[in-house]
Amino acid sequence: MKQLLKNKYLWIAVVAMFVLGFLFSRGSEPSTGKTNVGSVTRGDLIQRVTIAGSVTPNRKTVISAPYSGYVRKIYVQIGDQVKEGQPIVSVAQSLRGSSEDVYPLRAPFSGTVVQILKTEGEYVDQQNTAGTGIAMVRIDDLTHIYIEASAPEIEFAKLKVGEDVVIKASAILSRSYKGKIVHVHLAAKEQKDWDKSRVEFPVIIEVLDSDESLRPGMSVLVDIITNKSANALMLRQEFIQKDGTQYFVQTEKGQRKDITVGLQNEEAFEIKSGLNEGDKIRQVDYLSILKSR
């Protein structure tokens, strides 16, 4: 029985060695696949910085309880447009009787009621455990909408006031929004001791074509256009090689052509000289390059 098992394992080992040898020999043979060929195209080459942010209104205020008591009356509903000085909510120290003089808290500016956080008759403290007032109603000024974002320090030098921005909200798949940078902070955000290795600079972006779908608090991704070459000759990165400081390509027929490049992004290079629109270029054979080293 032991001899049979031994012979069985020996046979498995021989078969495995034969299969590995066959695969190795196939891998060492030159590829017979067709070389991929691309074309030099013309279009807008854009350099961008992509960061995350959130939607914020032009102004916002939270009306809090001025003293501990009960919510006597709420004069507004969510979605109401209110004017500066309009009554919003009143707080009484007791709900027994109506002899107590109660003066309503009023809107400090015109805006939209976006949150009502308490109900009539509910008890509210003057302060919570953090020492701040208990929020009852929030009012936002939605006449202008902004994006608050943070850029890593490696991208800080690329950001300038007035640069164009493309904004995409996670909850709105049907469209994107246009924006412009209105503020780039000149000092990094203060970080906690455990997070001081992360250096970020706050950036404020105004949304130029906001609509009712874009709501305060939504998360967004913003593409900041830091540089752009319009109507440029372009070639994707996988078709371009570099020899020292010289960039070059191989034509469809295998001929080397030295080129001069301009802007580049994560996808393509701008071709300044050496190629024409429509030229056919071979994709770089990285496997052959590795084998030759």
C-alpha cells in the first residue's frame, strides 16, 4: 500500500514538472499578438486638482433658547421664506396659563427655514453639555451657494482665486455644476496632535449655477482646472517613451520619432512638435523593455 502511494505521488510530481516546463517555454516565446496602435488627436488637455468638499449656504444661523424653558410657539414651517425681523419661535419658563409676557425670537436676516429641531411644548435647556445653546430652528441664506473643501499641501501652489471648477454631488447623478475659487486660505488647518502629519489648506468655491437640488451639507467632488491647453495635439501616455530627457515614440512601422511635449495630465501629453494629427503610433511594449534590462 505504501509503495502504491509513493508511486502515485511520484507520478503527480512528474506531471506537475512537465506542465510547468511547458508553460515556461510558452512564456519565453515572442508574442504573436497584434501590436496596439493609437492616433495623435486634437482637443483640450486639462490639468486638474480633485478634492472633496461639502455644500454650505451664503449664511446660516441657528436660533437657540435664551434661557431654560418650554417652546411656547413655533411661527414657521420647514421651507418657509422668512424676512429679517420676522417672529420664528418663542420660549416660556412655564406652560401654565398665558399671563407671562413672552417675546418671540426673530430672524436675524432673510432666508429659508431648513430645520425645525424642537416641537411646541418641548422643554429646552439654555445650554447643552458643550456650553452652547440648544438649537431650535435653523435658517439659511440660500441666495448664494458655496463649497467648503480642503486641498493637500502638495497641491496648494496650483490653486488660485478665479480658477474654474467642475462640481459633482454624490446625490445628484444627472448633472454637474460650474464654480470658481473665491478664497484660498494662506494658512493650513489646525490639526489635532494625532493628525498633524496631514496638512490641508481650506478652499472656498462659489457655485455659479446652483439649483434647488443642491442642498447644504451634501458631499461633493470638485475638479479644479489649474491649467488648460485648448485645441492641442494630444497622445495618451501609454504611447510615449523617454530616453534620458528626450521623449520619443515609435510609429506604426517601427520608426523612432523624437518629440517635444508640453502639458500633461493623468491620461495624456500635449505634443508640441514632432508629430501631426492622425499619425499612427505604437503602444509601448513594457514587457520587452523589462526583458532587455
